[in-house]
Amino acid sequence: MKNLRYLLREGVRNIWSNRTMSLASVGVLVSCLLLTGAAFLFSLNINAAMKSVEGNNSVKVYMKVNLPVLSSVKAGQEIKKLDNIKSCKFIPKDQAIENVMGMLGEKNANLLSGMTGKDNPLPDAYQVSFQDLSKYKETVSQIKKISGVESVNDYSDIAAKLTKVDHIISTVGFWVILLLSLVSLFIISNTIRATMFSRRLEINIMKSVGATNWFVRVPFIVEGVSIGLVSGLLGSFLLQLLYGSLTRTLTSITMFTPLPMDALAASITGWFILAGCLFGALGGIISIGRYLKKEGGDIVDW
């Protein structure tokens, strides 16, 4: 037990002895963890958005601007005649402008207060839901051919675009994270090498009196794990802080509701700590492994 306390104490002392390099290691590792976490959260939100889009069995059909109301009603009757239509709700442009004003709030609604009646720039629309999602594209194509229809907000196109963005982010994120991981290992390894250099005489004495390789190795692994633990906790805290701020901004200016951090915080913190400790331990093992083969004066002459 005394040996364990000694090894742990030596590992922590190593960090303080080389605090400048240790801070650099923490900084790079935190950056790597932040980018990894950001890419993960982005992918989760994209997948949630795609599921929401793919599970939506309705579309909004917009009539041509300034189309007479009777023509809009006639177009709606044509839509209802299609085989895959479950419901078709008419949304007059006066109601549409009121909905927009309600979304903007009282402060900004005054900007649109004069846009009613003939000055209303919005078109009439229909909220149309389908019976069978497997015929989604076919039904949308039929609606677009109806006279008076200007456009249909086809969610399948949005899902395809989201998938493409997710793929790009995942690919770029992978290479950036891989590069930062290598840099993290390099800096952690060099931090521990600096510690070994300053304690080379002590290590030589320890080996001369019969200390095992693991007895020599453990304090440096503890040093790496400690750096990783601090990096994991700091990275998790910063990611949650930044994500919370970003989600509040997105919720206030868009209709999209990001995934809540409360449900993800514990798992993210756990994975960050685990990843940080693994990186730190690996950096310690890499650094000291090659030097434990040296004997006597070879150690002193590093």
C-alpha cells in the first residue's frame, strides 16, 4: 500500500515539475476532445432531424402568388381526389400572415402589420397528409402537376441534404480528430520524456537496486492518466457550456429544437474521461517503454 501511495504521489509530482508542458498537453487534448464531442453531437442532432423529417407524412402545398381564392379552392379539390391523400386543410394567406406575425412576437409583428388584404405577399396554401409514406414522392409529383400549384415543400430533399452534410462533417471531423490525436500523443509523450530526463539519475539508481520495470513505469503512466483525467473533465465542461449556449440561440431564431444536453451529459463526461485517461496512459507507455531497455550509464547519458 505504501508503494502504491508513493507511485501515485510521484506521478502527480511529475506533473507539477513540468507544469508548462503539462498545460500544453491538456490544451491540445481538450481541443481534440471538444472537436470529437462537437462532431458527435452534430451527428446526433442531424440523425434526430432526419428521423423527424422521414417520419413526417405531410407536406405544405403553396399556391401561386395572387391566385384567385376560387382557383385555390379548385386546386384543393383536385388534391383531395388523389388516391394517397389522407387530409387536405386549406390555409388562406390571411391566416398565414397572422401565423408569421405570431411567431415573430409583438415587437417584430408591427413590421408586417400593413401586409394584409391585397398587400399580403404570402400565397394560399394547403397542409396535406398522406396515407402511405411509400408513395411519398409519387404523390408529391402528382400534386406539383395540378394547375395553380407553385411549389411543395418536399421533406425528402431536406433529408437527402442533411445526410450529405452529416457525411461531410463526419469525414472532415475524422481526419481532423485523427491529426489532433497524434499531436496529443506526441505532446503528452514529450511531456513525460522531459520528466524522465530530469529524473534519469533517480531512475538509474532505482534500476540498480532491483526496481522492476513496472515500478519505474507506473509514476509516468499516472502522470499521463492524470493529464488525461483533467483534460476529460475540462473538455466535458466546456462542451456542455458551449452546446447549451448554442442550443439556446438556435431555439430562439429557428424552428429546430436540438437534443437536450441533460440526457447526454453523463455519457459524454464518462467517455471524455475514459478517452483522456487512455490517451494519457498510452502516451506514458510509449514514452518510457524504449528507455527501460537501457542499463546503467546508458540511462544517465540520454
